[in-house]
Amino acid sequence: MSFIQNTNRKENHMSTHTTGEKPGKGAYTCKACGQVVVLDDTNDVLPPCPKCSKTTFKK
């Protein structure tokens, strides 16, 4: 009998967002320093990182 083993590979579904976007509710991590910014409303605008002022985040 044969079977396929699940290797539990992690799929890369992270998206990149920049300051000024309205990416929706959630936690966004600064790609430069790792600071987390939480947006709690769908109309919130992603600000520059409060720690390093960079503008690129991943979700």
C-alpha cells in the first residue's frame, strides 16, 4: 500500500503593502525593522513605521 506524506510545507501567502494604502484590518510588519502596526478599521491608512519611518510592510 502506498500513500502520500504531508510535508507541512509553509506556503508563502504574504503580501506587501506600502504607506498610504488602505489594506484592511490586520497586523502589518515593517520589512525593515519588524515593528508591527495594527489597523483595526477597513478605512485606516497604513502609516509610516512608528519605529524606523520606513514605508514597506508585509502581512
